[in-house]
Amino acid sequence: MRLARPSLALAAGLAVALLSATPAAAVGPVPNSMASMGDSITRGFNACGWYSDCTDRSFSTGGYASVSSHYRRILAKNAAISGRNYNQAKSGAKAADMPGQATAVVGRNADYVTILIGANDACTSSEAGMTSVAGFRASIDTALATLKSGLPNARVALISIPDVKRLWEVGKGSSSARSAWSLFGICQSLLANPTSTAAADVARRDRVRQRVVDFNAQLAQACAAYGSNCDFDDNAVFGYPFALSQVSTWDYFHPNTAGQAVLAQISYAAGHNW
């Protein structure tokens, strides 16, 4: 996925999402170091500046107070992690880039690793350009094998891909969102012709969403195969009803600071949750 003050409805929605998520029991010691893998979401792209990475506002390894990232939550419990928060994600990354990022993470000797990847595999210039499910899984398996071999004791959090169709649902009525999607060619596999109700466009959106569902199923299976050190969020992030107010007004696609904060809360609560 390449706030304005929260409303009461938004707060209620977050509460429901958190109550419905089943937090994993804390396992092992609190990490002394952590690293993140992923794409522009994890880089905090457009969360603080015009078309630029804002890693300090990353839901995973960022240090920005109001985001309350995984790193800051762990820091509150273990001062030893201070300054040992490594963001190895790269804007524009796809699943195929995860093996390389995994190698970089091994080099950091991280105790805890978050992985959020797949939005760019579904959000392409056209439906035909989406990554195949088999190709997606192969890349994830290779990356996880690298982590397991190089960091056998590290805890891994595999985070579900957000529901990109939700973005269309909340943004299609906004002329600003529609203009940004068109001008910057954002996620045209799903966001092209956003106001169309033609059967072909409806079916296309559903197919793109299904690809995300399929990717998330592969993440769950890959995490289960990895073993007890890996935790999948049970689609907590995918199931959260993100609001347009949690998306950057520069591209109407990437989470803004408040969106990163919600992402941090949901993914941490549904993960290892030390």
C-alpha cells in the first residue's frame, strides 16, 4: 500500500477490530534488536513528506511517539533494544525482493523480524501484471528459509496484506482520491475506472481482491510451516476497515501517520505481543 482526528465511529471500529483479534501469547524473551522487511508501507512512505520515505513513522521500526510502533512498544519493556531497530524494507518492493531483504536482516542479527509484503504484487499497472500465487509463495518460502537458517532463534511476525478493495470502497466517492489514483497511476489493477459499475470492472476488482486473499492464505501456510517462532496475524490487518482519513492525502493510497499508528496497534496485538 504504496488522520485527521479519529472519529467516534473510527474509534469504535478499532475497538471492534482489536477485540476480535486473538493476541498470541508472549513467547520467549523480549527482543534486544529488531528489523523490518517489506515495501513502502513499512518505509512510512508519504506519512510525513511529499513522495518520500518517513521511516521514523513506520508501524514496525519507527520511533515517532504517536505511531507507537512495535519498536517503541518493545523499547518500553526492554531498553536494550534502543537504537537497534533496522528498517530493511524498500519502497516498491514485491515478494520477489524478500529473499534479498532477509539476507540483509540476517546481517543485522535481529531477534525479531516483521514482514509486510504483497500490496505491490496485487497493485500493479494492470490485472495481468499481478504476481502469481505460486510465485508469491516461492519468494516467501525462500525468504523465510534464509531467516530460519541465519537467525534460528529470531521471532518472525508475518502480517496480512491490507484489503486493497477497502481503499476503493472508501475513496471512490472522493474526487481528490480519484484524481490522485489516475494522475499517479496508482494500483490500476484495482483502482482504474473507480466509479464504473460495469460488470467487467466489478469482476476485475473482485479478482484483484481475491488475489490478496490468496496471498494472505499463502502467508498463513508459510508461517505455519516455519514453526513456532513465526506468527501470522490471522488476517487482523486485512480485516481492519481502514478509513480514508487514515490515508495520505498526497496519493490516497499509503497510510498517513494515524494510519501507521492503527497498523502498529493491530499488528502488534495480533502478533507476538510481548
